[in-house]
Amino acid sequence: MRNEFVAFSILSTVLVSGIAYYVWSPMWWAFIFLGPIILLGYYDMFQIKHAINRNFPVLGRGRYIMEELRPKMYQYFIESDTSGTPINRIDRSIVYQRAKRELDTTPFGTQLRVYDDGYEWMNHSIGAKDFNHDAPDLRVKVGGPECMQPYSSSILNVSAMSFGSLSKNAVMALNGGARIGGFAHNTGEGGISPYHLKMGGDLIYQFGTAYFGCRDHAGNFSEYKFRMRMENPEIKMVEVKLSQGAKPGHGGILPAGKNTPEIAAIRDVTAGTDVLSPPHHTAFDNPIGLMEFIHNLRVWSEGRPIGFKLCIGWRSEFLALCKAMIKTGIYPDFITIDGGEGGTGAAPLEFSNSVGMPYREALAFAHNALVGFDIRDKMKIFASGKIITGFDMVKAFALGADVCQSARAMMLALGCIQALECNQNTCPTGVTSQDPELVRGLVVKDKKQRVASYHKETVKSVSELTAAAGFDHPGQFDRYSINRRVSPNQVMTYAEIYPYIGRGCLLFEDSVPPQFDKDIACADPGSFKPRFQEVN
């Protein structure tokens, strides 16, 4: 009945338009506007894919228009300053303000609900230190005894984002900002492009399971190509990606629409196809193999710092890595801990939402594990997981990190507006698009300065917080420094929520804390596979 009514209305409109043309010729223009609508209505009535359009021709399309506009309308008109996701407006605004060197103070007090569960704060000291506003230079030496080219790292670097996921202009702006600000730029697993090298900033060369940039034609690791990459003096450190927080256990994803011939040539893959990295490595197949691979990489890279990145899943596997370090006597120079809440340009929903340990729990566990095996002083821990503000960094240091890395904050500094179109090649700011018309809107000369300014002002805020706590260096923050409200009338420190364990306690069976019993028993340095069935 509904379709018949619409059909009758359409036919009536056509008839009236025709009569109007002959009776009153100025009305002929009505058909120009009504004609396309009439044709669209006919199409909707007879198509078979969308029930709403069949039942409500033309009008039913309003639903899809509203769905398209919903994220934008919600962000600008509905969400509060504190409720936005993935990153709320307060945090987005502070990045924009610092990137543009605008006023970054807030009036009238905090907007946060300080008596709600989850509110966190740090302890300050009556004996606060004087702070030098001119040039805070907080750096950490990365590189163990076997490292011939240790690197003096900023406490805040650009986290892993590949060319392909990002546009060429975004890569150049990030690297140019790193050059200006004296911090490092992680290449992401997509390989080293000319745009990573053009601006001269320090690089952390990351490769994952697909070995982009150092792979043979079969997709396996190539020592020859790796050595060739190491001829670039801009490469200061090397990171082996075991997994990433946004899609742990899945492997990287480059949608076909973003896989241009240029990107395909850099990665040695076929252009215009979906590029799915394998879920596991082929250069090694157990923890001991990984340590031996790290040793070889250090030799092949002429003594650069070598580390690995992972999102922790089975706790026993990380403990197995620790056991492998002790058994082989080979230690990475750094370990990057990524959280299950990590960002990405494209990830399956289930992996992004429900796989992988959140970075705070992972960071606290990794630090404890290294302390428990008495090897914490042999390597640095990098934290990567939605780090935006100086307080985010302070919390990471309190949990055990030495260095922080940020991806989404750096994207915001580039001009990202959180349009949530990273996986569609339609990013309106040109940050994550390969469309030349969109990419041209991102001006490298301007945006590299913004990236450097955001970095400088955020590191300065860490210095101010450190001084306010009465410390000389952010490395002095510990878990007693941070408080969290866990209920309306109960507050706990990080030390109570994430308890410390004794140094060396995991080396002997009779001193293993109860919460580590099962995982230690399952940790096998000769295998990545969990052994819970055997232990039980």
C-alpha cells in the first residue's frame, strides 16, 4: 500500500508538471528539480538491497545521510569536553594549543569530576623545586654494554606510524618536527620511505612480521637489505615489532585504496591490493631465537640500540622472554610496551576492542618481571598507549617507563581533527590520506613547527610537574606518587593497585610471589606456546 501511494504521488507530480509546462510555461523549471527526485524514487522502489528505501523511497535515504553526519554532529554539538572518544576535547585542545604556541592555561578550575571513580592525581611537595622555563632538556641514554652507538633519547618521541597509513606530507612534517625538537621518529612497520629521510630527523627503524624494507621476494627477512638500510645515518635505533596494541596477534593492515604504486615499491608488494602482514615472525620461532636475532641485528646494524615492541597477551610469554635473556646472556637495549587501547589506521573491531592487555597493567607487569629477574637495569622501557599530556607521561614513568612515545597526539599536532576516517582514504586534513588533493592541504613547513612546539611544551610540562613533586628528574616518580579514586570514599596509590615485587624474586622457586606462580611455571624460553594444560 505504501509503495502504491508513493507511485501515485510520483505519477501525479509528473502529470502536474507536464500540465504546468503547457498551461503556465514558467512552471517548466519545476520538472528540472523534481525529475531527478522522481527517478531516484523509482530506483528506490525497485532496488532489492535496502528495505527502508523500498518502503520509503527518497525519504529513506535521510537515514544514511544522518548516519554519515552523526560523528561530526556528536563531536561538535553533543559531546562534553570530557566525554569524547577516543580522545576527549580537553586533551585535543591542549595539543592544538601547544602546537600553535597559543595560551594553554584553563580558567575557573578543573572540569573533571574529582570524586568520580577513576579520577587520578599526583602528589606535590611543599618543598617544590625551582623550574627553568627556558630549555628543559630531559634525555635518556639507550644502549647496553654491547651497544656501540648508544642513543641519547628525548623522554617523548613519535610512536610508530607508517608511510601508507600516513601521507607523505604527514611523514615529512613529523620528521621535520623531530629534527627541530631533537627527538626520534618511529617509522612504523611500513619501511623507510624517501619522506622519512628528506627532513633529516632521527629515526627508529621498525619492522614487523612482513619485514618491509628488509625482505626478500618471498617475504622473509633479508640480512643484505637490512644492512643496506643501516647505511642511512638518520637511523638511530631498530625496533622489532612482535605485536601492536590496536591489533595484537593479527598483523598490520594496509587497505588496497591506500596501497599506491609508490608505497608498493617501498614495501615490495603488489600495488592496489590489501596488504596483510603475517601474524607471526619467520626469522625466529621462540624466545631464545628472538634473543639471538637481536644479537645479530646489533652486529648487522654496527652496534645500534636494538629493541622489540609488543602488546602483552599471555603473561607467561613475556616471562619466557626474560628467561631467554638470562639463558642466552643477550639483552635488548629497550622494550616498547604497547597497550590494547593503542590507535591504528585500520583494525578489526574485535581486535581493537577486546584483545591485548591495557598498557598500564602491561607496563607495571613488564617492569615487575624485569625487576623480578634482576635484569631491569640492562634495558630501557618505552611506553606507548594514548599518551597526550605531561601528566600522562608522569603516570607512565611512575609505572616503570623510561621513555614515552605518542602517535595520536602527534597526529593532532599535525592538524588531525579526529574525523575517524583513517581507514577510508578520505581524511579531510590529509594526515592519513593518499589522495593528492587532500594531501596538498597539509603544508609541511607549517606543520613541522607545530609538531616541534607540541613536543617542547609537553616536555616542559613534565619538567614543571617533576619540580612540583620535589624531584630533579621524572625518573624519580614511583607508584606511590600517583593516586586513584576507586570508589566515592576510597583512594589507592598506584603502589597498592599495581604492587611492586622484590628484586630477583623470580629467579628462585621458593621466592616467587603467588600471583606469578602459574605464569612462571608455564614460561618456556624454548617456545612461545602457552603450556597451561601441561602445568595443570
